[in-house]
Amino acid sequence: MPKLVLIPSDGPSEQQLAQIEADVRAGVVTDFLTAWSRGNSLGQLEAEFLAAQIDRSTPDGPRLSDELDAIRQSTAA
């Protein structure tokens, strides 16, 4: 599960925001892989739901759902 991060009152820098986003995305992928390896369908669904939420909030960025689909296809082959 992604961790909470304290953000200064004057707002985070672009670099801090990029690092926070990368950490959250990596956490979702890690959670998905852990759930996949354990056969935990609920955990997979949770990671997929979080990925969809992230994709909706960043429509111009890379789609995390596509990353999870690629992982699923590569591990199923």
C-alpha cells in the first residue's frame, strides 16, 4: 500500500511531486505482483482499482493500467 508523505505548507517542488508519483506507482505495481504471486484475487483487484484511479487523475501521463496488463500478459505466457 502506498505510504503517506508530508508535504510542506509552501507546496512541493516539481521534483518532489515526480518522486511521490513514482513511489506511489511503484507501490501499486509491487502490490499487484505480490498479490499475483500469492494468487490473491482481491489484492489484484485492489491494485487494478488504484491504477484506474491514478490513470483518471493523470490523463496525460503513462497509463498504470497498461503496465499492469503488460505484467499480467508477460507472467501468463
